[in-house]
Amino acid sequence: MYCWSVWESFFGSMQRDVGSFPLAPALRVKLIATGFRTVDTILEFNAGELSREAGITNEEAVEVLQIVKGEAQSSSSCQIIQKRTALDLLVQEQSQGFIITFCSALDEILGGGVPVAKVTEICGAPGVGKTQLW
């Protein structure tokens, strides 16, 4: 199961989209059509109120609330992301290192080599040797 702590740290768990929960498609459509698009709109109601407002059965409303609350509780058991300063992130980035190309001129242009944990795009005209890097 995906840990939503990353999502929660940026947007808050209450803004999680109803479509991201493991609900029956017909139930999901009813909820969204009646305005229940995020967790916060669902958790404002008890099962009876949710049933009336969304036009679903009481059993379906109980199921929705159990799933939403259950996922919220399981995400709270995920490892919490620590807050870090820009300096902390810079130090972490600088300590990750590089993959050297064994071409000192290219390594110098790249600032020490191809950076680890980053996407590096190598592009150029046909026949310039892009494939030779790999």
C-alpha cells in the first residue's frame, strides 16, 4: 500500500481525492456527482447524513466512512517526513555523488560527472556519440 505521508505533508490528508480510495465505481460516481470530491467533505457527515446527501444506502455510507477513516489511520502509521531547511537539502544533494564518464572534459562540463538520483538528458545530432556513453 502506498504511504500517503508525502501527499499529506504537502496538501494535507483532508484534500485527498475521493477517486483515490478503493471504492466501487458506481459508489464513487454517486459521491462525486453529489459534491463529495475530497475526504474533508465526506468526514463532515455521519453515516445517516452521508446516505441522505449522497443518495446511497446506509450500508454503503458506513462502508465509505470505514474505508476513508481506515486509510487515514493507516497513513498516520507511515513514517513522518521530517521538515528540512534549504541548506539541509543542498548538503544532501551535494553528498550524493556522481557517476564519472572517464572523459575528464565531459565530467568537468557536468560538474563532476552524471549526478546520482537525478534525471540527466543526453541529446544531440545523430552520430555525435550519445549511445557511447551507455
